[in-house]
Amino acid sequence: MRGKEKLIYTRLLYYITLLVFTLAFFVLCITQASAQNNIKPIRLKMNDIKYLLLDFPTEIKYADLGSEDVVAEKSLHGNILKIKAGIPYFDKTNISVVTTDGKYHSFVVEYDANPKFIAVRMKDVKDSIAASDIIPSTHIEVSDMNTSHLIFPGKVDEICLGSENVISEKAERIDNIVKVKSTTDNADEFLQTSVTVVTEEGKIYPMTVDYNKTPSEMSISFGEQQNKAFFQGVNVNDESMEQMAKWILDQGLKINSIGSNDFKMTFQLSSIYTDQDVIAFNLHMQNDSRIDYGIDFVKAYIRDKKISKKTAMQEDEIFPIYAYYSDSEKIIHGKGGYNIVLFYKKFTIPEKRILFFELFEANGGRHIKFSAPNKSIIKAEVIDNHK
């Protein structure tokens, strides 16, 4: 080979080698970039009769659904996405979400007749949802004959119902109590659904719901103060109501004609007082037996005076704002007495209805009740020197 031809050959070989290495490097860079930018989607399962709530740490700025078979909307708080299937079955699809902290969230969504969870905290979720990310669900039962009451430790902002077989609303003029009821009396027709409540603080309370004509529990509390109700527009606090209660007890017996006697027990209404926008009922209990009476709870409800054989009995339970017990032990000792002062948002009763108070014994069967007519409530005295 001549010198000139050899030089050309050497240069050609050099450029070919350089091109091969350049192409190899370029392919490697593309492969690495592709691997770095490939976001693994988080797997979600849902159906058309249960809501799925995703609780993001910051507000949702963008959400896109891959299919019209899935519907989603932001909650009032802005950082919670409520998702549900729009039809009984759907093909696998996807959801994309961007939050104000700049994070992009990718989800693949599949149908599941019985999803394992219905609420997730997204704060620590990485490639998949772990058990620690799931907000545990509470199982409740509902009936078409009875109304279940759910009592929350904060004011309720939203109620998400998974199915038309369930109706729900906040109790009238009460911010933290939710009423739930079935719209059908057919147990076979009622498929397990969901009721999820979001409180003012943004806390999520997911519930799975089944039908039972006679639910085992119809008053369920989600807070430590089981009977604590938050009324709209109440201007007195617990401390002032405690002072009122002590003053009320000092006034002694004012009413001696409303009450009941049974099991050697007296359960009566001693007095009624009102102050600003609250009304207080002083209930006195006297144990004439020698067997101690442990107080489980006192239930108050409003019921129709006369009940037609063709009409189901309608009871509307009312919950106290505050309860003052004359002794923290909550035991009416043999041959002893006891007082409870119950405070409610001020109310009156329609002419055809009547107020009942019912006393329940802890681990016993001595339950006693009496009724209080509306005329006695109207005659409530004003607290004028409790301060």
C-alpha cells in the first residue's frame, strides 16, 4: 500500500471508530435519561360504590383522568382528591396529579369489586402504597328503620357517599354529628358501600357500610368525648356551663311533678334554666334500694305523642353540649341521691311531640324514663346570678 493510500485508510478508520463510539455514547445517554425520567405509577383499585380519597400534603393544582369512566374532584380543602368509578366496570386507565410543592404523581387505576382501602395519606408514598399509608376504615351498619348517628371530634365539612343506597346529612344546627340511613329495606340489594367524612381540620374518617335492619351500634363516636356536640351559634363555653350547673344545683328542687319511679329508683326533672342560647335540665336520681346503681348514660330524645299503627315510631335523639355530674364516680349509692345537669342548644318542642329522658344502668337492667311536656320547657327560669 502506498503512503498516501495508507494515510487515507488510517484517517477513515479513525473517523469510523470515532463515529461508532459517539453513537454508542449517545445511545447510552438516551437509555440513562429514559431510565431516570420513567416515573413508576402507583397502583389504585376502586369501584363505583365506594369513594377513594387521596390526601396530599399540599394543594392539588392539576389533575387529569385518562378515561371518562373514572370521575374525580377536589375536596373543599384543596389537597384531597375524591375518586370514584362512573360505571360498574371499566378498563385499566390512569390519573396524573400535580401539587403545589411541584411534585408529579402518576397512578394506574383498575377496577376492584372490593378494594382493600378507601383513603390514603400520600405524604410518604413512594412507588407503592404501604400499610402505613392507608387510613384505617371503620365498619358501620345502617338501616331503613333506624337512623345511625356519627359523632366526630371536629366540625364536619364534607360527607362523601359511595352509593345511592345511603343517605346522610349533618344533624340540624349541629356541626359535628352526621346522620346516616339506608334508602332500601332489601339486604340483597344493598352492596357494601362507603361513607367518608372530612372535618374542618382536614382529617379523613373513612367508613365501610353494610345493611342491617337492626344495627348493633347506632351511635358511634370518633373522639374521646363521646357525647360532645358542637352547636352552631352557642356563645357559652364549658367553664361557664360548669359554673351555671353548680349554681343550678344550689337552687334545689323547683319541679316536683315530672319524673318516674321504678325499681325503687326515682328519676325526675328538678328544674329547667336558660341562659343566652342554651337550656339546662337538672335531673335528680334517688336510690331507695340498698343496691348501688352505676350510671351508664342518659339519653334524651323527642318523639310523637301518639303513634299510629300504620306509622313507624320516629325518635330524634338530641345530644347535650355539656354534662355536669354531681359526683365523678357516676354511682348512685344505695339510699343515696345524685344529680346530672345537661345543657342543650335552646329549643322548644312541636305541639304533637314530647321530650323523653331515659336513664340506663351500667351492667344492669334498671332502665327508667320519663317525659317532659313542652309547657314545662317554656317555663324555664333565667339564670341571673351564676357568675
